[in-house]
Amino acid sequence: MKKKFLSTALLLGIIISASAQQKPGMHLLATHKIKSDGGWDYLTIDHANNNLYVSHGNQVNILNKTNGDSVGVIPNTPGVHGIVIATPFGKGYTTNGRAGTCTVFDLKNFKITATVKVGQNPDAAFYDDFSKKVIVFNGKSSDASIIDPTTDKVLSIIPLGGKPEAGVSDGKGRIYVNIEDTGEIVCFDMNAYKVLSRYKLKGGEEPSGLAIDLNTSRLFTVCANKVMIILDAKTGKQVAALPIGDGADGVVFDPVIKTAYSSNGDGTITVVKEVSADKFVIQETLRSEPGARTIALDLHTHHIFLPTATFEKSIVAAQRPKRVLGTFRILEFGR
């Protein structure tokens, strides 16, 4: 009896110890290293082909999003910012900021098929399922270029009245985009190609990242003054304002678990839970790494990916720290 008790106790101790070692909630799952140098901006997931596209220097690195293995590179994308996945057309598009162009490539073999001239300093971009168009936001020319993926021609240029950042679609023909220098969100129509409304952000400065909950019509915008503002997309009414970390440049919304993630350059991720259409709470603040300012969400696994590198310590406080060569990596968080 005593021997059996000891065995049971030992087994129970192992189970408790194993349980204690398990990390609850969202935590760092993996770090995927990329052996090249240069700055970075957006990263995008191709769910159909299981690939993760990362803007990096003057090229785009392509990783298998499951194991982080390198599967390809799209070269000659000077000043690349964003990557668009147009799945129905089997095409991808990069926004090349310094060239004022978009590079078109095949999603299967990554071969470049065309180059599209757009506005000045194309930055954020995405594929709109409703209109079946690629929308490119040009920072320096303060407009949006609308590309038809069937022809790879620009159909229209929409003046936005300020420097656009990230944009989203409501899935019904309306596009919303952050205007960084005027502190507002502009809504335009994809049928008439014209601006419908402008929502001034009260208490929000220099908005960058933008996400949307299609079910509740809520917009999530992250601002330079460390605040996430949540608005009613239909009316522009602000329904909540929550504190976030410093240096946020991206935000994503997971429609299944009703959670928004703000990627903050100070090395944190602010996790915001949507309790209802008008109630939002900060669920937790995760520790990431300094410089991890942009973010991509895997809708299948509910994992999030953030790019960063190691930085040298700067003697001058106002000076931007230098990257340490060979340290660029992608952080993968999940449950």
C-alpha cells in the first residue's frame, strides 16, 4: 500500500510539474530567422498556399508559415512596404515605395509577371474581395490607385486629401483608410470611386494601423499618441478609446475569438477583447520585442506574426538605433 501511494504521489507530482511548465494564453511559439539584411514594413499571409510574405530591404522573403522554412524570394522591389495576395487571380503584388510601382508575381512559382506604375511612395495595400480590385495607398501623392487584377492596369486614382496609411474594406463596397497627417479616417466608395465621408479622430494622433470587425461594423485604429480608437464604421461615432503601447504601427482583428491585437514598437502587444459592439476591454499586454511594430494574423491557426531585429544601444537619445546585422527575425505568437 505504501509503495503504491508513493507511485501515485510521484505521478501526481509529475503531472502538476508539467502543467506548471505549460504557458497559458497567448505566448511566443517560435522565432523564424531570415538571413538577409535591410529594413522592413508589412508582412502578409497567403492562407491558400500556406506562405508568409515579409517585406525586407529591397526584396520580399517568403516563408512556409508552418515551419518558417524559406521557400522563395521576390527580388528588385526597391523600398518595398506591402504585399497583397489576390487569391482568385493567383497573383501577388508588392508596393515599391522608392520606385512608385507594384511588382506583380505568380503565387505558385513567385515569378514576376508585370510591373504596374502607381502613385508616389506606394505603401499599404490590400485586395478587396467585394470589388475584386487591388487598392494601393500612395503616401507622397496622397491618393489611392485602384488596380484591376485581370489586366494589371490602374482603373482609377482617388485623391484622399492627406497621407494614407492602412486601409480595410467593409465587404460591401466601402473602403476605410487612415489619414496620418490629418488625424482622420476617410471612407470612399468602390463603385463610384469617390470619397463619401471623413471621420475626424478625437484624441487620436497620426493613425497608422487599421482593422475591422465586419459583424459589428467596428473600426480599430492605432495612433502615435498611444491610443486605440474604436469607431462605428457606418456613422464614424467613437465608441471606445483604450491605452496601448508606444510606437504602434499595426493592428489586426480575429473575428472568431473577437480579439484585436496592437503591435507596439516598444516591445509589447496590447490585446483588446470585444465584449459587445460597444464594450471593449484590455485583456492583457504581451511582451514581444522592441521594433516589432507591424503584424499579420493567421485566420486558420489564430497565430500572429511580427517582424523585428536586434538594435544597438544608441548614445544619443534622439538618434534612431542601428540594426545588428544578421538578426532579422519573425516572432510567432499563439496559444
